[in-house]
Amino acid sequence: MHLQIKLNPPYPIYLGSGILSELLPDYCRSLNKRFVIISDDQVPTETVLNVKHLLDDAGLDARVFYFPAGEIHKTRETKACLENVLLDWQYGRDTCLLALGGGVTTDLVGFLASTYCRGIPVIYLPTTLLAMVDASIGGKTGVNTRHGKNLIGTFYQPLAVFMDTDVLKTLPPEQWSNGVVEIIKHALIANAELFQKLQVSVDSLKNNPQLLLEIIHESCLIKKNIVEGDEKESGLRQWLNYGHTIGHAVESLEEYRLSHGQAVAIGLLVETKLSVEAGFLAASVLDDLEKLLTAYQLRLKTAVFQNRKALLHQLKGDKKSKEGESHFVMLNKMGSARVMDDAYAFPIGSVILERALDWAAERFGKN
Ligand SMILES: NC(=O)c1ccc[n+]([C@@H]2O[C@H](COP(=O)([O-])OP(=O)(O)OC[C@H]3O[C@@H](n4cnc5c(N)ncnc54)[C@H](O)[C@@H]3O)[C@@H](O)[C@H]2O)c1
Ligand SMILES: [Zn+2]
């Protein structure tokens, strides 16, 4: 399968089982570059060596560099270390980077590529479900600082993305869930059929390659349409934040003990409850969502709703709040987010917010 992301500049996504060995060597040969594969040190060795051997066998100059895995290493310091290594090895503008890993790797290496020698090409080879359906589409790159996540970065498009579903075979269950939650988010805001497909795929997603491909493809299409409609995040892209306003607050107050997927799953439920309380959405959607998240093994437990004051304080500080008031994406129905007068996120009155938070305290409470 093949998708074209029409951003500036446009780039292709190749998606399929076996796509790396099928297409990557010829694609790279056509570029006439030296290649540097950058991975984190937890990406399975077999996956990294497979890519290295593909390039070696094609007669290309390819070297591998690693950085320590994890969100805590998605920093300016790691970027500087990699830059120093590249400079030491005298890589110049004739270099193309290959970001081989999850979203941490594509964000970090994308940022690195955007500033190295004032910008060199980068190809994304996502190896997590989340990086395929989310991080490798849209051109956002960046690193974290102690002030928050992704605060330093660029908009920079990769030359191409190769999504080979074969690499997902080694993905641990928690990483599957992280990806599935973002797919569920895409379905909620833009595609009711995708939601239904996820409902009937719980037991087969990992073992049915054709189904997995279809679901990744549809999810990528949703993100593609949204980012193409709003390249620099002025409006429509806010939809992609669905579940993340509450999700980020949960993540932060839980001090990252919950995975991103678990926190966003809880965020999706609470934000969906807001639409129900506001009278926009049928309550059955909330029930269906809860069943689906549970079926995909998401553990929906947190004590953060017991401390209302801390939670409200956290929400006020959200990047996307305006004048201290949180704005939320709302649903009109399953697969259809609300848009009105060019607004894609809406301020929520305190009564509705309190009601949803009361519900959450009861529903997710751990005490
Ligand atoms: N740029 C964007 O638009 C965008 C969108 C969403 C998320 N993100 C970013 O993505 C990051 C999260 O990405 P992630 O969830 O992929 O995390 P990650 O990159 O940290 O990967 C998770 C873990 O899985 C390991 N791993 C990767 N591929 C594997 C495989 N095939 N088999 C076994 N293990 C494997 C990694 O080594 C890592 O330890 C965050 O930093 C987030 O900010 C960016
Ligand atoms: Zn997310």
C-alpha cells in the first residue's frame, strides 16, 4: 500500500509486510548518499541488523549508531551526542539518516536531521504501532526539556516512510496498547467504521496481517487528512489532541507510572463523558468506548481524580488552554468530532467539567 502525504514537501508512505526488503534498498540506491541508521538500544537487534544488511547488500555505505532508549533520553543532550558522533565521522550534506525505532527515535532523529548541516534528508522506519499510526505522519519533530515534553523542535518532513508490519512481531503488549489507543482516538474523531472494525478485531489484530494492515492504513489516512488540512496546527489538528488534555494531566499527576496509552485511554473516556454531559453525544458511545478499551487490555485505574484541586491546577497549565480555561474537542457522534465557526475545541463550563470529574473519580478511583 502506498500513501502520499501532501505537506511541504510531500512524501510517500510505503506500508506492507516485507516492505523493507522489497523497496528500501532500491529507494536508497537512487539517492546517491551515505547512510546512517540511528536506533535506540532497545529496538531488537535482528530488526537493526536486517536493515543494515539490506543496505550493505545493495552496496551502500551504511553505519549504525545507537542512543539509550526511553522518553527520558529524548533530549537536547542526546541530540548533541549524536551530532558529535556524526561530526567526528565527518558526515556532511551527502548523508541521509534512517530513523529506525518508535516515536522517540523518529522525533529525535527527525529533529537532528532538520538542523544538521542546516538540514539533511531523513527516512523514517517506524517499528512501533504508535510510531506508524501517529508519530511518523505530520512533520513534528522535537525533544523534551525539564519544562515539559516536545517543547523544542521543528516542523520537518521526512523524505519517505517505510512501515513494515513484520517488525511489529517483537512488540511487547504494552506497546501494542499504546498504539491501539491512538487508533481508537482516530476512529472516535473521524471514522465510525474503523471503530466497529476494532470491536471485532480484538482477538485477531496481532495474528491477522491483512486486518492489521487495513487498520494501520485507515488510521494513517485519518491523521493524513487532518495534518494536510492544517500543516502548522492552527485549528483542525486540535482534534488529534482528543483524550490528551485529560490524558496528559493524568500522566503528569501519576508521575509517568501509567503508560501514555493508559493515561490517554482514561482521557478519552473522560473527554467523551464531557460530550455526553454537554448533550452532544449519546451515552451509548461512552459504553462502547469503555468496553473496547477494556477488551484491548487497558487498565483503567488512577487515583488522580480523587484530588480535584491538583487536577484542575494541572489542566489550567495545559499548553492548549486559553486564558487559563481548558478547551476540549467534543464529539457529535461516533466518528465525528464537532466543528463550529472554525473552532475545533471548545471551552467547557465548570458544571459539566465537575460532573465528568465526579464520574471519573467514581469510575477510576483507586482509594
Ligand atoms: N511527532 C508526532 O507527531 C508524534 C505523535 C505521537 C507521538 N509522538 C512521540 O512518540 C513518542 C512515543 O513513541 P513510542 O510509543 O513508539 O515509544 P518509543 O519510541 O520509546 O518505543 C517504545 C519502546 O519500544 C521499543 N521498541 C521499538 N520498536 C520495537 C519492536 N519492534 N519490538 C520491540 N520493542 C520495540 C523501543 O526500543 C522503546 O523501548 C513520544 O515521545 C511522543 O512524544 C510524536
Ligand atoms: Zn498520544
